[in-house]
Amino acid sequence: MSHITKERLRDCSTKDAFSFSLCCAECGEVWQSKSVSFSRAGVIPETLGKRVVFEALYQRERAAALEKAAIDAAAAFNVCPICHRLVCDHCFLICDDLDLCQSCAERLQEEGERVAVRGKQVV
């Protein structure tokens, strides 16, 4: 997870659910985390005290969903050691000496296999 900081994730959350996204610097494809419902979604707090409690609960659940999204994103993205861009597994190549993003591999004339094919992991 070290290469996916929570600050890199875009917050797409609503008042009822938490979700986050990340864009590949190479192809522009957007990865979206699984949506996690807020435990009190649809419940209207009846008192000011309940609103304060719900807000604190919302922030706690949002933080947990963000942590999970960062872990999930780390499984689908890599940082190129040459250009330091964050790229999806489709745009990241396993090369002989050093794994690179597609652009750096082409520029440096390195051959490699993609980590993943769209929609399916390479094994």
C-alpha cells in the first residue's frame, strides 16, 4: 500500500455511501473502489445530539472505507521507477531488468509483458 497514499484517491462519497477513485496516469482509465454503505444511510437524526453522533460515525466509517480503498488500489496500480507516475496494471510492464510503465519501456526500448489485461489478471 505504500505507493497508494490516501491523498491520491479522489473522494466520490455521498451522504449514504463511501467510494473513491484513482486515475491511471498512462491511459486515463478510472479505477473505482467498491461502494460501502454508511451504516445510518437513510436514517434522519431526530435531535442535534444524534446529528453530532451520526457525523462522528460517518467520519469514522469514511476513514475505514478510505483505508480499504487504498489497499485495493495498491493491488491494481504501480509506480514507475523511472517517471514516478502511478499507472494501472494494464499500463505497467514486467521487463527483464526493471519493471516499467508502458511509456518509459517504449522510450527506453525495453520489452515486457503487461501485469494485467483489461478486466483480467495475467498469471
